[in-house]
Amino acid sequence: MVSPELSHQYSPMAKPHVRNKTHPCLTDGFLFLGGAFFALLIVWSFSSLLNSAPRFDSTPLTEAKATSEARSPGCAANLRYDPPDETFYDDQELSYSIEKKIEDWDEKRKRWLKLHPSFAAGARERVVLVTGSQPKPCKNPIGDHLLLRFFKNKVDYCRIHGYDIFYNNVLLNPKMNSFWAKLPVVKAAMLAHPEAEWIWWVDSDAAFTDMEFKLPLERYRNHNVVVHGWPKLIYEAKSWTSLNAGVFLIRNCQWSMDFMDTWANMGPIGADYAKWGQVQRSTFKDKIFPESDDQAALIYLLYTEKDKYYDNIYLEGEFYFEGYWLEIVPTYDNITGRYMEIERKVRTLRRRHAEKVSESYAAQREQYLKEAGNGRWSWRRPFITHFTGCQPCSGDHNQMYSGETCWSGMVKALNFADNQVLRKYGFVHPDLRDSSLVSPVPFDFPDDGPWG
């Protein structure tokens, strides 16, 4: 394009002057040279712009970039960042086996967390739930179905509270079978999850029946293991049922690694396994079977080495850290009624809400549960209902009750818990004995609904 000035100069309406007249060939030449120069200038400008632009595909990883990548936006952990720096994972001598010791674990965890700074926030309260079952199909015809529902129950609870969960169905150490199988899995989980402060073992036949309740981790800040138990039954009654090792919380630290070594060596991998069974039976007169078991071993360590272990192991007896199903299942109907009474009076607790904010409503409900009590004779929802003695997979239940009592109790417990979940999705089981039947939840329930 010709500039306005040039356009005016060569307009046919302009009056010609002899002094300014140029040769036609020279005029065309100047126009050509001017246009070429202008085009060259434009090309050069674009070339400079492109050459000066940053090349993200070829820039080397600088320390600043590494720091930026290590931290994900907001408070979320960055799951896509693992620096090339060596950690304990690069030590070929380190073993996940329950038969191999782990040393300097606190320092190894500390270094890993330092190299993964996005996991620092909330590390002290991070929990990984671990559970599992046998490698083969269940002998009990409905065993696999029941175990699936128990697993769903745990997944529901973990999703609501933001916990990770690992389900294992292989023997990580063939010698450590039956009730001992949990210890190799727990140790492996400690190594697989250095970002977690706590590993929480929950037996496959235990169900969460208060989906709102959250572990009071602050209470356990000075302890490394938490288990449901009672000191008097350990030190006075010397009872095999003074605690239950089917549900326990263990801190991911060196003390716990050492403790696990001692505990596991009272099992089948230990040289004195046969002897430990005899010692346990002679110490705890109510122990049923002759071989050493994980629960009797734990009680024995507490009983014989109180100075060494008691201050580190919290015996939780204030609430149903796990509770005996026979005393709990008959209370579900009354508990449901009491909770609905509260909701009829408190409209905010009846409000529909997203599942993600369930903890907010749990906190609101607490003020109305102060008179409910905890544990036996309480009308508060039991935290965990544990079907000890039922053996849903093998079907070889304790002969003091029938298999049908076990299976129907499990169905009722699982539906009692499922109602607390399904309600966020707009449905409930109107009959806890019938898993297949659900009803839609009316607006402003429980003013109206399946329970009247």
C-alpha cells in the first residue's frame, strides 16, 4: 500500500511542476525498492519475535522449575512429581518382607517428604486404611458377596473422609497365614506410603456403622499404636479378650517397625512359634486354640513388658473402636429412631447436601449427641461393628450362634451403614433386612419418608 503522502503527490488531480517531475522509470524503481524494504522489515520483525520466544520443549529442568513442579496448585498433593534424587526406594538392600528389618525409617521418611513438599500439608493426619481377604473364592456360598459389601462399606467411609484404601488378597508371606497375614501387609503399606502418618488395619468382617465419626487423632498424638482394649482385663483378669487385634491403628515410624518385628516373631516366622502358643495358653486361661495368635501375642507383650510398651499403645475403650456385633446389631432400630428425632427438631440437619461436605453436618450433629453416651447402652451410632467369630468366607462360625444369625446380622449392619451413604444420593433402605429394596427420600426427610 502507498502512503497517503505519496498518494497525494501522484494523484492525477495534482498540478504538475517541472522542477519536481521525475523520470517514469526512476519513479517505478523507487516504488519497488520502497515496497521491498517495507516487506523485508515486516519479515525481520516476525523473525525476531519468534527467535526471542521461550522454547518450553527444550528448556532444561532448572532448580526453580523443579520447585514449581513439586508443588501443585492449591493444597493438593502433586501426584505427577517424583524427583530423580535418590531415596530409600533406590536402596537395593531394602526389603518389604516382614522377615527383614528396616532401620532409620524416620530419617528415610523425612527425606522422602522433603523431596515431595506437596505432601507436607496434612501429613500428620494422613491415614491409609488397609484390609484384605484370602486369595481363593469363599467356601461359604454367600461369602464372596458379603466380603464385597464389607469392602464397599470401607470404600464409602474412606471416600467420605478423604482416606486412601488398599485391599490385599494375597499372602505376602506364605508362612504368615490366617490371623497373622495382616502384619506383612501392614509393614508393606508403611513402606509404600511414606506420605501417611498412620496405617489403619480393619478386618474384612468389620463394618463402619457410623459413617460420620472420624478418628480423634489428636488424642493419640503421644502414642504409636491404638487398639480397642481395657487395662483391667489385661493386668488383672489376664484375659485373651482384653483387647481385639482385628482393628488397629499404627503410626508409620521406626518405633512401629521395631514393634512389628517383635510382634511378628511370635508368629509362624519365629523360631519359637510352637513355644509361644504354650506360653500364651498358660498365661491366658480363656484362650481357645493352642497355637500362637496375633491377639494373644499383643496382649502378652503388654502384660509382660508394660514399662516398654504400655505408654506407646493406646487402649481405646471410650467408644466402639470396634464393637462386638451380638450386643450392637439389636440396637440399630432404636438408634435410627433417636437420630430421626433430632433431625425432626433441627432443620439444618435435614438439609440436602453434597456428600463432599458430610463432615460439616457431622460436626453440627455432635452438639445433639452429648447425652447419647458411648459404647454399650449408648444410642450413638457404633463406630465399627465387628463380626468376630462369624467367619463369613469359610462359614466356620463359632458354634455358640448359628450361621443364619451371623449372615442376617451382617446384612442389617451393612444396610444400616448404607442408609447413611445412600441418603446423599436420594434413597434409603426402608427395611434393614432387605438389601434389594430402596425408597426415594422425600424432600425435608424425615418429616416424611419410608419410616413414617
